[in-house]
Amino acid sequence: MEVKARAPGKIILAGEHAVVHGSTAVAAAIDLYTYVTLRFPLPSAESNDRLTLQLKDISLEFSWSLARIKEAIPYDSSTLCRSTPASCSEETLKSIAVLVEEQSLPKEKMWLSSGISTFLWLYTRIIGFNPATVVINSELPYGSGLGSSAALCVALTAALLASSISDKTRGNGWSSLDETNLELLNKWAFEGEKIIHGKPSGIDNTVSAYGNMIKFCSGEITRLQSYMPLRMLITNTRVGRNTKALVSGVSQRAVRHPDAMKSVFNAVDSISKELAAIIQSKDETSVTEKEERIKELMEMNQGLLLSMGVSHSSIEAVILTTVKHKLVSKLTGAGGGGCVLTLLPTGTVVDKVVEELESSGFQCFTALIGGNGAQI
Ligand code: PMV
């Protein structure tokens, strides 16, 4: 049997980092996906005692005998908790880390280890110690602020949950999950994100699971309906960074300057709420006027992200280049490099600015904003 799932990446339009501290954020899915294929061997097949993970984009393969996994992981299939998502305990995580270490990851690929741990946790907790080959490939650049880790957690969980959904329910082509499975999927994916990021807000996995555009605050999800065209240029600075370290840096700053940072987070909260209201408003305000207001909100949000300490010289370079073309930009995701969003008001011709950004070594692309969520 073969099961396929896909989940999109995302952009955060407003509110990253502050969302970890209880502020509102607004995020949208983009049409770049991570794909997960589960292949279950026939009982008679040679590989029916192994779990194999293939990362197609980086041509890496990891494989464990099921006997070794059972020996290392301190739970058995009878304690499966498919319908009650649970956190991975410190003890279990340590045992899983040993299984990952045994795979001798190349030094320059050590950053993959938390993702592989997440894979082993989600796989064994949702479908137990069953043999399979799991193939992952992604259109998302890794670690660039477009939610690649969340898309991986969501697509993997969707495939695992779908393996127990009958073919009839799945139908032909890509189909979305029903509300109950979506909620379950999102909760599991959040547990996976915790292994990768430590203290995620949950916005990345939520927008990847549900798709479209969402307003998110302390786990409360509001699905947004946009009543205006929203075009963004996405520029990848190609500067790698670590979300966990950046999130922790902001938290440490909040401990050192609680009052000042509280004001910063409150200001971000207001920006996100106003942005959501503009996007959703059906009133008479012209699109141009709405775009002007969004521009100012993005500019203010970027200023506040700078004050949280998560901007970067590469991000500032992109901002300065786009300002020359009278365009406004802000970082998206964790910052410290990664991707930058530039609002493209109606009628904007991007050729010149893209040419200038790309000649500085950045990578530009436009993506469809607010598309599908997880599908099987
Ligand atoms: O996944 P990234 O790197 O795009 O950033 C996640 C967004 C943060 O707000 C920085 C963290 C979070 O968990 O919300």
C-alpha cells in the first residue's frame, strides 16, 4: 500500500516572535509543498523488518531494523496514542537521539537530527513498529523562514493518519482532511514542532494544516477570508539561521527588559489585529488605500522585529534595495537571515527590483498566497 500527503509552507504577514509571547499573528499558506510518501511492503517482502527514511532533496537515506527501534524506544505498540496527541518525554527523546546518532549523520547535516527524531517519534506513536519506506521531498528551502519544519511535521502526520483512512474516503487526486482529522493532525504536528523548535507558538503547523490565511493567538485560530488581492515578493537572503536560538534570544531579552518588551509585544498585537481587519474588510475603502495602510503596518512590524534583535544585515540590505523602488519589506519567520516579504501593490512591476536583488546574490520568487492546507 502507498499513501501520499502534502503540506504547504507559509509566510507570516505580521506577528512572528511576539506570537510566542501571546500576541496575535497573521499567517498565510503558500503554494510550495513538502511531500511525504509512505510505502508499506507486502508481508512477504524482504524489507518487512525495516523502517527506512529517504530524504530525496539531499540524497540521504536512513534505515533502522524494527527490532532495534523496539529495543531502544521505551514504549510498545499497545500504548499507541494515535487519537490522543502527546508530548515526547525527555527520556524518550534521549532514546530516539541514540537511534539518530547510530545513523552517523555527516557533520554538515547535523541540523537534520531533530527532524529525524521528530520523524521517529511521530511514526512510532501514530502507527507503531510497522515496516515502511518513507520518502520525503520538498519545494521549500530548508530553514529560511517559510515553515519547512512545520510542513514536514504536517505532511508526515497527514500521511500517517491517512494510512488508516480507507481508499474510498481518500478518493482520487489530492483531497483535504475533514475537521476532526485536521484538528488531530494539527495537534500531532505541534508535538513534532516542539522537538524541532523547543517552544513554538503553533502558528506554523496550524497554517500549514488548515491552509488559506489565519489569525492566531495563544492557540486560538481564526480563519480569515481576504477581500483584497495580496501580492508579495519573497526574497531568500540565503543566510541560514536557527529558529530555536532566535526564539530563545527574544525570550532572554524579554526577561532582561520585561516592561519594554511587553510594550513591543503589545504593539505587534495591535499591528496584527489591524492587518487582519484590513484584509477582511468589505467596506468602501479603495484597494490603494488598504495597501498604503498595510505598507505602514509592515514597516512598523519590521521596526519592532529589529528592536527584538532578530533582524540581520542581509535583511536590512533587502529592505534598503526595495525602499529605492518605493516598496516596503519586512522579515518573515524567525529572522536572523532567512526570507523577506515585500508588498507588491496593484500594478507594481517587479522586474527592476528583482534584477537588483538577484544581482546582490539574493533569490526572489512570488508565490500564491492563501492556498491549500494539508492534503492526502
Ligand atoms: O519557522 P520560522 O523560522 O519561519 O519561524 C517561526 C515563527 C516564530 O514566531 C519565530 C516562532 C513561532 O513558533 O511562532
